Amino acid sequence: MSVRTLPLLFLNLGGEMLYILDQRLRAQNIPGDKARKVLNDIISTMFNRKFMEELFKPQELYSKKALRTIYERLAHASIMKLNQASMDKLYDLMTMAFKYQVLLCPRPKDVLLVTFNHLDTIKGFIRDSPTILQQVDETFRQLIEIYGGLSAGEFQLIRQTLLIFFQDLHIRVSQWCCLPGVGNYMETGVGETLTLHYVYPFETFEFCIWAK
């Protein structure tokens, strides 16, 4: 088990959560100012400096239950409130999406490129919030500093640790559709670019946006 896996797991699952929430906020016609507040508040909490410092320390993965609790708290860090069924569905989609991406990686080190892709997408949500953008940029810097010098063997161990974490998770997602124009860090090796984000067709999940 690699003690360098947790930051990659947390950031990628968080990126999937934000992407899915953004899609659902748009689909349900939530006013732009409230949708931005939801994403900004979640991202600001997710990239809290002290939390990131603790996250990047070498350590074992959190338990599945503990990790799920963190994302549930993140999802409710703003004016949005998800019911339990919707939170269950959101977490299932997050985990299966990232598991799918890990399985598609041609090389173990490409897990880092998947992470960069997620962070780039997150930066797109907060381009008008320089303070939060600075938090994400600092995480980019930490990723490059810590993971840039790891060997192929160390990345192989990270990938194995991720797959062990996901091995008991088998949730059927009805269809995967590429979302054009999002993600171009990884090539499949057959002359095409693999898009790393997907549209998730699922029943509308319910949430409340509180007026604050």
C-alpha cells in the first residue's frame, strides 16, 4: 500500500463531485449567482490550507466510511442541501467515474495527469474568485513538488492501492458519453485523445438551495 495515494484519491473524487454538481445545478436551472456560491464555498472548504497540509503528509488511506463522511460534509458546506438518496447517488457516481478513469490509464503515472485534469476543471469553476484560485494553484504546486520525482514503480504502487480501494465497489452506470472539449491530458495510444470527464445519465437528484 502506498502512503502517497490519499491526496490523489481525495482530489480526483472531489473533482468528480464538483463536476456532477455543476451539471445538476445547470440542469435544474439554479440561478447563476447561487450556483457559483455553492461551488465556490465547496471548493474553498475542500482546498483549505491546513487541511491540504495534513492531506499531503504520507499516510494510509482513510476508510471508505470516513472518506464518504468528508464528501458529505463538503457537499453541505454551502447553501445546498442534498437528501440522503441523492447523496448516495452522487457518491456512487463519483467513485465509479474515478475508478473507470484509473482503469483506463495506459501507464500508472497517468493517474497524476488525471488529477491535473480535474484541478484544471475546478479552476474553471472559480476563475472569477482569485483567493480560491490561489488555494487551488498551491495544491497544483504541491502535487508537482511531491509527485513529479516519483519513480514508475512508486506510481505503480499508487495505482494498485487505488484499485484495491475500489475493488469492492460495483455500481452500474447506465451509459458513458464523452463530453467534448473537457480534458485532453491523456492519449489512448491509438491516435486519439481520451476525454476524462463524462456525462452521467441518471434520474434528477434532489437538493435544496437555501436563501442566504
